[in-house]
Amino acid sequence: MSKLFVVGIPRDMESAELEDIFADYGTVSNTTVVTDMETGISKGYGFVTMDDRNAAEAAIAALDGGQIDERTISVRFAQQNVVQQPVQISRPAGMKFNNQPYTPAGKDTRKGKRPRISR
């Protein structure tokens, strides 16, 4: 199974139409056109799952950069389970404000005591 990411599809395109286009290159097991949750209008991209990787590669070679209703589409393999690493943000050591040690968001960080939040 190979999942493809398709960008640039017309806003009025439905999943069945997308499936018809990719079916010329192999067996399509699933298609999804991503829509706005409130309006139901297509966001202009979707996903196509093909049964065979060779068929998916053939579809990419044939359709990437092509046009549907005067819109240029981009077709590539979808990234699976992309997990972004958390970013560590630290403040500079010894930072002062008005000659007082800096504590973020008004928190008092005295050792051995619970931080108090100023309101």
C-alpha cells in the first residue's frame, strides 16, 4: 500500500473523480478529498492510497506537474507518522530586568517554596 498526497485539485472535485484519475495507473483502495469542517468545501488537496508501490510511482511520474481544470497539481508520497520533536527554549542565565532577577510571567521561584503566580 502506498499513500499519495495530492495538492492543487479543483475545489469542486470529489473523491470519486480523484479515484477515476488515479485508477488509470493501478488499483486505488481509498481516496480522500480534505474539506473545510464548517463549509464542506474542498481545501484543494487530498490523499490517494494505491495497492501497489509501482503503480503509485507511475501515477506520480505521469500526474505530478499536470493540470486538472487549469490547476497544476503536485503528487508525491505522503509522509507517514511525522512526529515533530519538541523545541527546548531556555532563557539566558543571569538575565535581569530593572536590576532584579528575571522570573517569567511574574512567578516567584524561591527555592523550597511553591511558585506563586501574581494576579
